Amino acid sequence: MSAAEESKPVSTSGDEELIEEEIIEHEEEVVEEEVVEEDVHESTAENGKETDIEETPPSDSKDEDVNEPGVEETQEKGDEDGDEEAPTSPPDQVTTSGAEPSTDKGKTSCLCCAGKVFCVLLMLLLLAFLIVYGVRLGTGNEKHEAGAFMSDSCKAGSNSTSSISAITFNSYLIYCLGDIFHCEEESKRALRVKKITDWFKDRDEDVVFFQEVWSFHGELKEGMRDAGYCNYVTTTEQYGSGLAIFSKFPIMDYDFRDWFDAFGIGEGLAPDPTNLEVFVGDKGVLYAKIQKDRDTTVNLFNVHTNSDTSDDAHDVRIKQYDITREFVESKSIQPSELVILAGDFNEDKNCRENICEIREPVCTDRAYYKDMLNVLDAGEPALVSDQTFTYDTTVNKILQDKYKENDCPFRRLRLDYMLYSRNHLIPTPTSSCEIILAMDSDENELSDHFPLSCVFDYE
């Protein structure tokens, strides 16, 4: 190389053009990165999330090394994959719209805790129900008390050898249980039980059947003794059967069969838990055998079946009539003996057609009443009284007060009966019954039911 060539300055124009091109390409890459970052922000916003992305500010210096290691490789890799990897922000910079992760665990914990408390309470309520259900109903029959008073007030029964008289009376001595069942306050019941027993001092029936003696049964027993009925079998519990039988003749035997037993264990039916009457009283049928004279025994069955307070309970009553008939059969009573079935059967003789004008009858042609007689295999003496209803709001002031705020205040029903078994001694056609308007001296009714009195003639 000559000295002239060595002294000749080197041209840099080509290099400068190359550097300028690389700078332009780098600026385009930066712009593309900014566009990608904006796309990432928009995509995140569309998904309901706001993500803070750390941005790298563009270089102001053109002397920056445009061939920084890794920049082009990363860009090329992103182009190959078709995805732009956005820089990951620190954990404290990431927020999620509409939810707070820091409280999710607390909420879940509270929900789990509330769920556990609810389950425990539910289990306790179920356990309490089972205890009440089991203890209240039991799996056997209630024990009753039978006895005879030795008193100057005791009266002798009729000396007829071919007839016996009896009366059935629902006493309405029901205790108060909130607003579930209508009742009288205790002071009124205390006055009324005294009026009932005083009323019997002037009666001459040989036998008395009581239902709904769920309170004041001790007072009733003493009052009936003073009225001359010194032989008795009564319930001993406030929440028992509510049944009692009083007689002027000696009681030779007695027994009781209830309708329901807990879980269907025992001789009773398994009750429907929604049937509130199951828990109010241990209804059933009470039996007593009396010695009328040396050659005559009479078998008495005091019956109180399920009412229609909640719904039409005819199907339930049919099962109770079955139990009653089987109970009669279990006593191996001689065909020559009279069997009387008396009480509140809650089966209206007229299909409940006399309950307000808007109510439809539950049956036709006295079908329910006929079902009752057929299942019990029983007959009924003729009714000879002008009054034909034992439950009558048109004449009974206690009932009028009971239904004064009810949407259906009009009710005229025949619910109480005195029947005889057709499989045993059949009374003669001269036997008869009458409904008595039992009142005190001030003409106030003694109960919400009127008593039914019958005379059974036999040969």
C-alpha cells in the first residue's frame, strides 16, 4: 500500500447508513412492544381483570447498543410462538375486579361454621322430637285406675232384669296448649266440672261414659261419687286417654287399648307426625265389665276416635274401628251378654253437610256412618228426641263462643253414639236414645257436646 493510500481518509457513510437502519428497526420494535402491551391491557380488561404491567421506557440515546444480547432472540421466539409474553408484575401489583382473595377464606370458614351449627341444631331438634314422640306415645297402653267408694252417697242401680240405662258425655275438660286447640281457661273448667257432677245428682242412668277428661279428673271422680256413682275406672294422667266410666254396679274387669304407639311398636298404629291429636291425648277405647245382677254381666266400651280438626280423618277412624272390634273379640265375651259401645266417634251421621253453606259434604247417603257400623259390626237404637245433633252451634253457647271468630261458625253434627254389638245379645226394638240439652240452673251449657242417653231393653 502506498503512502498516499495510507493517508487517504476512510469513508464511513456506509457504516452510518447501516447504524441508522438498525436504529430505525429498533425503534419499530419498541413501538411494536408498546402496541403489544396495550393489547395485553385491553385483553385483561375484557376478562374483568386489571393487571399492572411493568413497562420499560424507550431509550432516548441513539448511542444505545441496538444489538443488546437477548433482545432479538426474545422477539424472534415470540414471533415464532405467535404469543407475546407480558412481563409478570409483582404479587402486590395484581388485583382482581369483583372479588377480594383475602376475604374468601374467611367467608368460606363462616359458611362452614354456620352450616355446622345448623346441622347440630337440626340434630338436637330431631333428637328432642324422637324423645317426645317415643315417651309421649310409648309402646304400650296407659294404665287406668279402678275402684269403688264406700259412701252413704252411693246409689243402687236399677233393679230391672231386662234393661239397663247409660249416658255418654264428652266433658270438654281439655287443657290449654297454646293456640293449637281451643280450650277454656282453668278457672272456667273448674266451675264447669262442679256443675257437671251436680247435674248428675238428678240423673238416674246406671252407667256414665266420659270423654275428654284431660284435666280435673280427680275432681270429676269425687264429684261423681257424691252424685251416687261409686264404681269407676278412670285415666290417671293429665295427658292420658281422657276416658272414664262410672257405674252404680260393681266393675269386675277393665282394660284399655290405645290407637297409636311410637313407631308402630306394640299393638297400636304408627301415627302420622302431622296428626297433632296424637300428642295431645292418648285416645283409645276403655273397657269395663259390670255385674248388673247375679245372672247378668254387661260389657262396656268407651270410645274416642280421631276428629276432623285438621283434615278428613275418616280413613284413620276406620283403622280405629278395626282396633275396637278386635279388642271386643279379644275379650271372649259370651254371645248371650250385652256389649255396648259408646262415646265420641267423631263420625257425623250426615256426612258433615251441615257445616256452613260453602262446605261440600264429605260423603253421600250417610256413607261414613254406614262404614262405621259395618266395621264395628254394630247397630244403633232409635233416636226419639227432637234434638238430633250432639254438636250444635245454633243452640250451644259454648260452641258459639268457640267459633265466633272462625270463618265457618255454623256447625250441626251428630258425633256421639251409643251402639250395640251385633255379634252378642241384641237389644229389643223398644230400646231407644235421646240427646239431652244439659244445662245448669242458669241455662248455660255444661259442655260443647250434648250428652246422649239410652235405654237398652233385652230379653
